[in-house]
Amino acid sequence: MAVKKVEKIWMNGSLINWDEAKIHVLSHVIHYGSSWFEGIRCYETKRGSAIFRLDDHLIRLVNSAKMYRSEIPYTIPEMEQAIKDTIKANGLKSCYIRPIAYRGYGDVGVNPFGCPVDFTVAVWEWGKYLGAEALEKGIDVRFASWNRNAANTIPTMAKAGGNYMNSQLIKMEAIADGYAEGIALDVNGYVSEGSGENIFVVKDGKIFTPPFINSILPGITRASVMQLAKDAGIEISEMLIPREMIYIADEVFFTGTAAEITPIRSVDRMKIGTGALGDVTRELQKRFFAVVEGGEDPHGWLNFV
Ligand code: PPE
């Protein structure tokens, strides 16, 4: 299914037509995966259109580039403005936002220093990432045969284009086998994350999620869910999670900007808990959507357009 095209894309300082937002085939990013990006959602809340945790996403973007000795040629307030301008230019009330910085056209060869860092912002309408009924009914997933990137190889704390070669392997394998998504283990065999989601386990009323050392992306939704769990008085901790703990969990769910809070109803064709949306997952969804749809904002997460 093709992306739902809108009018304008912000590219290196100006809003241009969607169809003209092109780059040269010798751009460094195409050959070597040298990009850093974000996925952010703008929600139509009861109090107007608001971008969820915009600053936190842009800080992660700057840090992703920094890990690669690269600097985005715009400040965070400038990027924030570019994002809002792009949303307004396209007349969207809610959308998915994709800011991306990349090594562009200049020199050839692995050494990126001779290539500029370009920056663009695209927005589009994006519905439910893992299927229409996913949030309510849950999804069927498998453990991936591919591990996440090993420590000290490709930094997983960076949201970098190249990382998603690994994610694609995990995702394609899952889809090819009739699953919605894959759960990857890290190279030591501990639970890491999905191809584009962090993972949480509920056992005996407590919530567990893998720490950064398990080759995960430090998800903004993950951080939000940890806060919402605290607000709800539910115990939550970061823990090394062995694969088998997933099979015997009461509830398992994914979090991500695109996936939001998606329950997992089976793993490797084994039913998780009752196989239906669990109480803890439901409570966290309720609190999450009270913010992004209801416009309640006790933590200052909404940035109104
Ligand atoms: N892990 C990975 C590997 C990942 O890509 C994401 C986001 C997350 C965790 C969750 O992070 P956060 O969005 O900050 O809560 N994946 C994005 C890309 C999806 C895509 O297909 O592209 C997203 O959810 O926007």
C-alpha cells in the first residue's frame, strides 16, 4: 500500500512539492545507511492538534547524529518550527511526522565527512501500524531468528537508518510466516525488542521491560508508559528478560510511536495469558489515550500546533 501523499515536504529550509522532494543517487545515505530520523505523532486532541513529546524526539535525533560525529545544521527550535510549518502547510489535524537528517551528495566513499548533513521533514496520515484491530484484540508474533545488533557494533541507542536493515530482516521473517511482528533477542539471548517497538511483560501484577543494555532503542513511548505505570501505582522495573518468561507472562505488549500500546495475544502460536487484552495493558492504554486524545497533560507531553 502506497503512502498517502500530501502537498508539501520541508527540505533544507523550504517547503517544496511532495513530488520534487528528491535526492541524488550518489548521496552517501543511499550507499551506507547514514541517516538519523524520528517518528513522531501529531494527535487531534480535544484541545486541538498536539505533537506528542516533540522536544524529547528532537533531543534523541540530535543525539543519534552525535553518536556518528554528525551535526544537524538546524537547532531544536528551528526543527520544531519546520515540523509545525509542514503540518500547517498540509492542513493536517493529525499525522505521523518523519524528520530525517542524512549524509547527502558530495564526496564518494565510506568517509562521510565530505558529504553535507541534509535535513527534511515529511508528514502523512498513518493509521494503526499493526492492523485495525491490533489495539483491542492483540497481535500474533514470533521470536525472530535474527538477533538485535550486538553491543559495540551498531549503536542501538541511535535511531539510525542502517539499524533498520536488522529490523527489516525481523519484520520480513515474521510477515513471511504469517505473523504481525517479530520479537528479537539480543546476542546474549535476552529479550530485546520488536523490529520497531519496545516490549513489556506483565507478571503477577508487576511490569518488566528490558534495559538499554539489551540492544534496544530508548523509546519515547517506553518512557511514557513507565511514567503512566507509576501514575497508576503499578510496580515497573527494567530487568533482563529470558525468552521463556514471555511464554508464561500474564500480558505482553509492544510500545512505539507507530504501534502506540499494542497487546500481544500469542507468541510462537502459544497463547499469552487469556489471549485477550489484559487489565494492565488496558489501564495503560486508557491513560495514554487520555493524553493524546483527551488532551489531559499532567506531564507536559503535548506541544500544540
Ligand atoms: N524500537 C525500535 C527499533 C523502533 O524503531 C521504535 C520506533 C521503537 C523501539 C519505539 O520508540 P518510540 O517510537 O520512541 O516509542 N519505531 C518507529 C518506526 C516505525 C516504522 O516502521 O518506521 C515508530 O514507531 O515511529
